[in-house]
Amino acid sequence: MTPHKRLHIKTYLMVLVMILAGPMGNLMLSKGMKNIGKITTEISSPSDILHVLARVLSSGTIWLGIASLLTFFVAYMLVLSWADYSFVQPTSAIAYAVVALLATLLLGEVVSPLRWAGIAVICLGVFVVGHTNPRTTENR
Amino acid sequence: MLEVLFFSLIVLAGTGGELCVSRAMKQIGEVHDFRPSAIVRVILRAVRVKWLWIGIGLMTVGFFSLLAILSFENVSFVVPVSALGYVAGALGGRFFLGERVNWRRWAGILLVCAGVTLVVIGKG
């Protein structure tokens, strides 16, 4: 295998970890918080805040979500150490679609056609933002 | 109404925190040396920059706002709407960090806004 090809595989593998771990993290946070219950009804007086916080911090699902988001973050930093930001950032825009897809499949959320269209436009927007110069403040 | 408050906190505190961290890291300077001892030195320098702590504080507020809203809204709604962070990021980059935001980046940001609008309308 040529070094060039290996770099490609390594990059795509890491991007795959990013676009799965990030959305999975958000999904688990969502599931964990749904188990705790609507925060505005759970907290009716200031003394409830600590009680709810203790339940949040003792939820295994929440910690799994945080671990998954940390995995995303480490993969993001690792891939940025060799790949261009202007490649990685637009590619990771697909995570918005992955969140919606996994939420319908795993959490049974209903995503309307208009929401899918909105998500597609957001992906496109992030893609365009990412295809710009990542550094503009240097004197050249 | 409460949703608007939580979304504002996710977008403004979350992005504001990232901008502060970016400012702190620019103050420290580009990291060239990735040996463990050098990274420890960078961290020791970073924890003395006040922008880093303001940034971490704001990002914490943003994270707990995300948890709060996820306790009653679908994740397939919350995550797309929080893409508004790109808008706050561009405005903050322009006015807080003095970055030049070109027309192409503004066009992307407008698309993100349009997409979020569709997601919000699509909620019905």
C-alpha cells in the first residue's frame, strides 16, 4: 500500500468515527435527559436544581453520551493534525444528517419532509462555510 | 418561550465560549512542538490566560442549556437549530477576533439560516 493511499484510508476512517461518535453522543444525551423528565417541570424551586443535577450526573446514559462526544473531539483533533481543516469541516457537516437519521431509527423520532429539507440546506451551508480559507488574520 | 431562552444560551454561550478559547489560544501562540513535556508547558501557560476560563465557563453554560432543552425536545430538532452557532461564530470572528469573513463564508451562513428556518417551520 502506498503511503498516500494509507493516509486516505486513515483520514476517512477518522472522519467516519467523527460522524458516528458526535451524533451518537447527542442521541445518548437526549435519551438520558428524556429519562430524567422535562426540566421545567422537574425544577419548580431553586432547591430542586441540585437534586436534578445529581440525577443528571448519576445517569449512565448521559456519561456514555459525554464519552461519545469526547471520542468525537479526540478524532476531530487527531484528523486535524494531518488533514486540511477545509476538508474536514465540510465533510463533518454530514453529521447533521446522521443525527436525524439515527434519531428516526433508534429513538423513533418523526422527521417531517420539511425538516429533512432544512437539514440538507444546513449541510450545504456548512459545506460552503468550510470551503473558505481557514486563516485570514495572518499578515501576508 | 423557554425554548428560545435555551437555544439562545446554546448558541450565544456555546459559541461565545469557543471564541474566548480561540482568543486565549491565539494569545498563547501557535503550537509547533507536540512532545508531552511541551504540551504540558502549553497547558500551564493556557491556564493563566483569563479568556480560557471565561471560555470554559461559557461553554459549560451552553452544554447545560443543551441538556435542559434535550429533556423535552427531539434531538433531530435541537441539533439542526443549534447550527445557528455558525452565524454567531462568523459574527464573533468578524467583530471579536478581527477575522475577515469573505462573501463565500457569508453565503454559507445565509444557507445555514435558511436551513434552520425550514427546520423550525417543519416542526409545525
